[in-house]
Amino acid sequence: MIMDVRQVIKSFNIEDPVESFESFGGGHINDTFLINTVGEGRKYILQNVNRYVFKDIDGLMNNISLVTEHIHEKLLEKKVADIESRSLELIKTKDNKLYVDDEFNAWRVFNFIEDHVVYDIAPNREIAFEGARMFGLFLNQLSDLDPSGIVETIPKFHDIKFRLSNLEAAIKADPLKRVRSLEKEINYVRSRYELMSIIQNLGEKGLLTPRIVHNDTKINNVLFDRKNNGLCVVDLDTIMPGYLHYDYGDGIRTCANTGAEDDEDLNNVGYDLEIVEAFTAGFIQSVHSILNKTERSSLAYAALLFPFIMGVRFLTDYIAGDVYYKINHTYHNYFRARAQLKLARDGEAKLSEIQRIIEKALKNSKD
Ligand code: ADP
Ligand code: GN1
Ligand code: MG
């Protein structure tokens, strides 16, 4: 039986009577609802997890439970005020489960973080710094959590060699005959195999510390308060084992781009080095004490790899017929791919400057 939202809500341990619910937020993957309870009662976030994208819902929910409880304990140890605004808490079902599901959907509920603000692009350096400090803090808080309990919710999520092989498979199948108009993009991608494999090769050689990472550090996955202090990191579905480069790379890809992720005007797209500098300073402030030597020297390559990997994923989805990402129009994935590949090229051109920015931040963060 397929449940409707009202039925779903009734399955969870929500104390006050529910007054209403409404669509909320603007992610590409899950459906998010805000649940209002009567009077001054608590609010909640209800999410329908995308089962096409996430096959192992048990593993995913267990990851989130381990991570949120670990962070909660850290905040308690530090006697942080306002813990309920600073960490996600899973609200269990009436029969003590982490989620409810039917044939097509899997639903879970979190505490709603009140009075928050989100940004799709960092409007200034202060927000870039603070967002990055939050993502770095998140990595730091998880650096002593046993990784053996954390599963890969999307296998090989940021494995560039796997993503490139998926692209080649889509090119071969070409179900909508879209490949013929994509020569420029495909040639660029094929010419960068070695450069974009640098981080993965270092990892495979054992030179990067395997960590529990967030893997989706878009600036809109940090909630800020009204004074622009970071409150909480959200969107925990992609927490998996990985390298710290992933969180730095995806963070500056989204935060420091002068254009939009799907900008149709490529002249808008590029790295704003002032924002890169602020983001890097915030991130390094939180993680410098856990970084090894190779992580320090190779971090800059993440600024190329992340727009590249997203470009490859959007291009693959465009060729495959838009089966993965939600789209607003026929060419949406194409414009996203083009803009991300432009940002990767810009990262290449600015690599030595980004390297210098990272070295400066490391120097300033010495204990
Ligand atoms: P998606 O994977 O679809 O991006 P998110 O988990 O990021 O889904 O949620 C989408 C948006 O909903 C977020 O950007 C944020 O604005 C809001 N949101 C998510 N969780 C919470 C929460 N616990 N409290 C308040 N707002 C939230
Ligand atoms: C998706 O869930 P959302 O919209 O924050 C995607 C990320 C991409 C991003 C591109 C599970 O993130 O990997 O970076 O879109 N999440 C998944 O905007 O594929
Ligand atoms: Mg999100």
C-alpha cells in the first residue's frame, strides 16, 4: 500500500497534534516537507528519501543515526548551548524505527532547525568562511568515529574513474541521439583523465587518510542563523567513507563560483579567488590539526576535480535521458554540465593561485 503524507506523519513520535504540512527547500534529490504542529508546538522536517538514488535505505539511515548521535555527544561534552539548533536529531517512529516505507517511498523525520537562513551561492566572504568552517568542523567532529559502521550509500560516489566509465557507457548507448551535439564537452572530458585522477591515485597509494566525509558540501547544506553564524550541517544521505578533498572541492565549487551551477551564460562562470580564499581559511581553520602531509599538498586539485566530476555526472544524465537529477527544462542537465566543465577549466587556470591560498591558510592556522 502506498501511504499518503498524513498517514506517514501519524507513524512518527510527534508529540503535538499536526496542523499542516508544506513543501520545503529546494534540493535536487529528496522531497522535503515542513510539518507545523498546533499553536507554539515544535516543527519538524519530513523527507521522502529518493529510492532511485539510494538503494540501501537501512544502511543510509543507520549512517545518519550514528553520525547525528556522535555529533550530539560532542556538543554535550563541550556544553554547547542550544544543541537542538546545532544538530540534527532523528525522530523515531512509534515502533522505534528510524524510518517508515512503502513500495516506492522511504520517509524520515528530523527536528526542524528554526529561524535558519540558507544560501545557494555565498553572497560574501564572511558566509563563505563560516560555511566552510562548519563543513570542516563536521569532518573534525567525525574524525574519531569508528568508520567500520559507515556504509557506502552510493557505491563509488566520487570515484572519477567510475564516473568516466559511466559516461563512456552512456555515450555508447546514446538513447536520445544527444551525443552528436556534445563533441566539445566530450573531447574536453576525455583529455583530462590523468589530471582529474590525481587525488584518487594518491588515495589508492594509501597517501590520503580514509575519513568519514559529508560528500555534498554545497553551501545550501549549511543552515545559518539570522546573524550569519553557522548552525548546523544538513543533507546527510551521502555521508560515506572518502577523502577530505571531496568536502573541500564540492564546497568551493558551489560557494566560490561567480555564476550559477546551471548558468547558461558561461561568461558568468569562474572562481572568485576572494571567496576561494575565505572558504579555504574557514575550512583549514577547522581541519588543519587532522591533515596529513599529502592532504595538504594535494588539496588544491579538488578545485578542479569537483566541477569536473559534476560536469561528467550532469553530462552522463543528459545523454542517458535525464533519469537521475530533477530538471526544469529539456536542456537543464546540458547547461549544468557545460557550466561545471567551464568551472573546471577555470580551476585549471587558477590552480597555482589556489595552491598559494591553501598554503597561506595552513601557515595562518599553525597552533
Ligand atoms: P536535498 O538532498 O534534496 O538537497 P536537504 O536535506 O538538503 O535535501 O533539504 C533541503 C532543504 O530543506 C535544505 O536546504 C534546508 O533548507 C531544509 N532543511 C533540511 N533539513 C532541515 C532541518 N532539519 N531543519 C530545517 N531545515 C531543513
Ligand atoms: C545533488 O541533494 P542535492 O541537491 O544537495 C547530488 C550531489 C550533487 C548536487 C549537484 C545524492 O545534491 O552529488 O553535487 O546534486 N546528490 C546526489 O547540485 O547525487
Ligand atoms: Mg541539500
